[in-house]
Amino acid sequence: MSASPRPAVTPEPPYYAVIFTSLRAEADRGYGAMADRMVEMASRQPGFLGVESVRDAESGLGITVSYWADESSIRAWQENAQHRLAQEVGKQVWYADYQLRVARVERAYGGPAGR
């Protein structure tokens, strides 16, 4: 996945975080290419603020957090036809297990680069 190796730069809260935690099935079967494509497409969606993603290669556990301006932006991305197709392939092929959580960010701060 081509998410930046640095934390996403987000505006002052409030905004929303979509937290996708997944346990990958063993074979890649096109996962990496599709993940890169989804990040590229999401970044062009109205309301998209940024993304952070990590995956442990040994266990297959991954966490991707995407940030959105509002709930309607999240819904629009959820309903995107190509994203829906990727979701279905994920359920059938790529993920042994997953959880998706949506949270409203009320406070955010960082450092030392965020000072």
C-alpha cells in the first residue's frame, strides 16, 4: 500500500477516522495492487483527509486508518462501485478476518515533528 511512511496531516478536529483492522489470508492474489489503487482513488474523493497504514508481514495483521471530513464523505466512499468490488473480493479472498470502526476525532496533537 502506498500510504506515506509519516503520519497523515489532518485539520483541526472534529473530523472522522475509519479504522480498518484486518488479518490477511496467506496469498497476495492481487491485494497489493488493489490496495494501492484504493488509496489513490480515495485520495481523489471529496472529504478525504489522509491515510495511515501498517501491516505485520509475519502475522498478516494490518491496520489502515483513513481520515474524512464528515460522515457523508465516508458514505460516498463506501458506495463507490470500484471500492465495493474491492470489499467483496476482500471478504472472499484476501481477509481471514476484519473489523471496521468509524470514530469522530475530537482532539488531536502530535510531536516532535508536529510542534
